[in-house]
Amino acid sequence: MMIMFSWLLITATLFFIFSLFFVFKAGNNGGLPPGPPAIPIVGNLLWLRRNFLRNLESILQDLHARFGPIVTLRIGSGRAIYVSDGHLAHEALVARGAVFADRLRPPPAARIISNNQRNINTAPYGPFWRLLRRNLTTEILHPSRVKLFSHGRQWALNILTAKLRASAEANSGVVLDFKDSIQFAMFCLLVLMCYGEKLDEKAIRNIETAQRNILLFVSNLSIFAFIPILSKSIFRKRWNTVRDLRQKQTDIIVPIIRAREKHKAKQNKEQADEARFVYSYLDSLLDIKIPEEGNRKLTDEEFVTICSEFLNAGTDTTSTTLEWIMANLVKHQDIQRKVFDEIQQVAGSEAEEVKEEDLQRMPYLKAVILEGLRRHPPGHFVLPHCVTEEVKLNEYVIPKGASINFMIAEIGRDEKVWDKPMEFKPERFMEGGEGEGVDITGSREIKMMPFGAGRRICPGLGLGMLHLEYFVANLVREFEWKAVEGEEVDVDSEKSEFTVVMKNPLRARILARREACMGNRVLNE
């Protein structure tokens, strides 16, 4: 018994000494960027005392204050490097873009959702990624193609304004569900662009529910990053749930794919009326062949994955940003008045709609959109990158296989770049402001990067900007937006969902700008 106790004591002592060695060795990371102390297997001691997933951003802010603009965290046996400086982000993503353009292999459960990295966001840097991205940018996101969906944007706007009116009429002039209304309207538009049909509300809701159930469950999958084989056995219920959610999504989308194939074949054969045929993202995907894989076509699983990515990327990011911007226009009535005055000057007081060609002559509106993206980026991190080979950044080693993360919100709120960065000031993007002529692609320099930067920059940047400008302009033209009496509009509190949303969702009182909109300007003014 004494011998066994002695061996346990010796083992515990050796482990303690071994751990201390790693703790005090933390200052010398073998050339890696600096970071907090770490012990084998567990990683950073930080994880033992704080819920790191929930508090990751605030933890990183503290670490950057201590260690500088580039830090390393050890999560289990993995290494994650975080960059909070625009100059370093530009050096990595733009100046050395090809080296920093790869993606990590995700945990097993995440690979179910991405169909083993068969979409644009998660695909490794290589031929398949280039094929998909080139198809998206030329066939759907090219300006000439985007113009073809102007009727779709007007349709989505009508859906949105009808829902806002109904909500206001039912609640004494107060819109209680702005977030849900804008999200549904944007989803309708993206479904039209993706599948080429104005589906009925039930069909759209079914697609939306399948998409959202998966998105909401994603936060439960992080556990599979730690010792995947073991966690897969321990958390079998979660594993089965994500597979079931994916199957439900597939069961909804595949019939739409089959119907589209038949419709497309009929159009090609009969050359029917083109006015009834809306060229869609799915149509372009049906024509794709993969040269590296025997010139085969995409599978149903790949169609579902790629279409799902398109709907997610264009819906939540845009609707989240719209809510933040409209909340600031409610809080800052002077800014809202300036936007409305510009609309009146450019589009005229009798215009039924602010048209897309009008937007090009509205610099203050664009400044409001840019300020919304800078102050409230819908994503506070880009999707993690990894390098194709070991490189140095800021004299630190970036090893192949490490995760490199760029902090969008921190870069856009850098006090060294922006004057009073936490204030909402669109004028900073007008003549003489520190953001005048800012390049949000980051090609020249990075002061803000709401769409990412470099080779992995969001290909939907142009479409996203158009949607934000179009919907903000028309919501301000249609309604006057006011705070609910006795309520403060909270534009400072955030919470993380699929995007970073308002912790306290926007509630606002709306007043019709024109009597023709609602019969009169009542809505309990």
C-alpha cells in the first residue's frame, strides 16, 4: 500500500513539475506569437477559470492589451493565432494572400454540415474552391446579373413593408418584430436568387426552418474539436442530432433541385417565354463540371451544401446589419433626417421607390452604411485561415496547421485609426473625415474589413452593399422611425448568435411618410 502511494506521489510530483515547465516556458513559444501560460493536453490555464467560448472576445481584448496585436492561444493540442491590427492583417491577407488563403480541416461534426468542405467558405485553397468562386462571381454576382433581380428586391421590399405595417397596426404604431420581418424578407429574396422561383410562404418557411435549426445547433459542435474520436462516443446524441438536421434539410431541398432540372430542360428544349424563367444560382451550379474529378457534375449533397451557404451568407449578415443601422437612425434622429433629405433631393418627393440607380448619387446614405459596418460588423471574426506553408508574420512563426484569426470588430474600432470609434458618426466617411475614400476591400490598406480581405474576401461584397443601401433608403423614405416612448434604444449591448446581434432587439414607432401608404398618417402618432 505504501509502495502504491509512493508511486502515486512521485507521478503527481513529476506531472506538476512537467506542467510548471510548460507554464514558465510560455514566454518562449518557439517563435510563435506570445500568449498566456499553457499546460499539456489542457492548453491555456485560462480555460480552467473562464468560459472561453462565451467570453472569447473579451479575453482576447485583455490578451492583446498585455501581449500586443498578435497572440497565440492553445486549445487542447491545437494553436490559434489572433490578429487585431489592420497593418498586420493587410500584410497577411493581401500582400501575402496566397500563403494565408487556406482553410483548416474542421471537426467531424462540422464536416457533416459542409459535406466535407464542399463549399466556397470551407473548401481548401485549390482548384475546387476556384471553380465554385469563379462560378458565383461571374454567373450571379456580376453587376449585369445582379440587375436582373431588381424586381426581386422590390418584391422583398413589399413583403417587408407589409409586415411592418401589419405589426404597427396591431401594436399601437409600434413595430415589435423588426428583426424577424427583415430576416424573412431577405430570405425570400435570396431564395429567389438561389432557386429562381417566388415560392409561397409555406415553402420558404420550410427552407428557412431547416437552415436555422442547423445554424442554431452549430454552437453545440465545438466539443467535437477536442479529442474527436472520444467526444464522438461521449456525445453521441449531439452527433446524431446534427446528422438528422442535415437529412431534413436535404429532404426539403432535393425536390426543388429535381423540379429545377426539369424546368431547365424544358426551357432549353422548347425555348419558352424567357420572362417566366429567372436565371438562378442553382441553374449555374447544374452546369458545373469538375475537371479534376473526371469532369463529373455536382452531387445532390453538394448542391444542398452550396445553396445553403448562399442563403446563409446573404440573409443573416445583411439583416443583422440592417437592424443595427436602423436602430442607430432611431436613436440619432438628426442622422435619419439627413438621410431623408438626401432621398428627397435625389429621388424626389413623389417617388414610389428609391431606385437602384438613385443610390449612386447618395453619398451620405453610403456613409451611414459604412459606419454601420464599421461600428457593428455582423461577424467579429473572419472564418479562420491557415497557411499553406510555415511563414513569419511580424517576426513571429506562423506554423502550417495553426488557425489564424483576424478580429474584424477590433480593427474597425482601433483608436489609433478612428476618432472616438465607439460613436456612430457617418460624417467620418465624408470629405475631410478619417474614413474618406476608405477601401473596404482592403486592397490598399485595411482600416476596416467587414467583408474580410484578400483572396478569401466575401465575394458578395457588392451585392451586400447594394442590399443595405436599397433597403435602408426605402425604409427611411416609406416611414419616419421614432423611439418607443419611455424606452432607450440600446446600440451598445451585443450577443453572439450566427452573427453578432442586438442583445435588446429593435422596437420602434413608425409613421407613414406619405398618406398614400396607409390611408393617413395615423398609426397612433
